[in-house]
Amino acid sequence: MAELKMPEINSVVIAGNLTKDPVFRQTNSGGTPVVNFSIACNRRFRDSNHVWQEDVCYVGVVAWNKLAESCRDNLRKSSAVLVDGELQSRTWKAQDGSSRTVVEIKARRIQFLNKRQKNGEEDEEGFIEDDCHGNHHDEIHDEEQGHIYEYKYLSSD
């Protein structure tokens, strides 16, 4: 009988607000753009007395290449985002010599959910940035009841 294997699925979709401004830098080897930020995501549940409670979950996010640059240019503390990505863990040595590990989301796509002002005109919705599916750039404009929704799909090379 063939050995059964677990499917390799690693996918996360989460929405929340940035807890502080994103931290942008470039790698020492090659200068690849990378940005890190943390989002707060609320979770509602009923306690044992059937009373609604709310809990906050803080999640770290990392984005690379053009997606990182777009985050640097468009996100600030309290920005609302929808992140689509995968979980990854990394380990490093702290200054005291101890080993530290963090689990974070490596973003594939981020949708900016806040409305933005463009040239002093009416607000516009944010846009989606795609960092991992080939080299393409599409721009779609939808008009619905006078609102303009702009979605940009960017990919890194």
C-alpha cells in the first residue's frame, strides 16, 4: 500500500489595522526591498454566559519586492488592510544570545482598504498588490453609484 501524505496547504487570509507605521529596508545582499508591519485583528465570540466578547490578535506581516515598496508608499499606522499569504517561521539570535522564533505572514497580496484622497478630489478605495504571479500590471476601474474603485495588480520579478 502506498504511503499517505498530508497535503501541503499553507494559506492565510486576514484583515486588520496596522498597529504602527511599516518598517521598510533593503537586504544587504542585492538590496531587495522588504517591509515588516503588524496588524491587529478583532475576534468576536460568546463566553460561557453567552455574552459577546471581543479579543484582539496581533499578527506580523512581511512583504517583499514591489509589494514592499507599495506598502511603504501607501500604508501608515491604523491603515486597514486585507492580507493574503502564507505562514512562515524564522529564528534568530537575540543580543543576549538566546534564540528567538517568530511566526508571521509572508504576503502574496495586500488590499489597501482605506479611502485615499487623490489631488484634492473625492476619496478613492485602496488597491490590491500582487507580488507573486508573473510579470503583469493590470488596472481596473469600476464605477458604482459615483464611487471609483481602483485595483492595481503588480508583481515582482
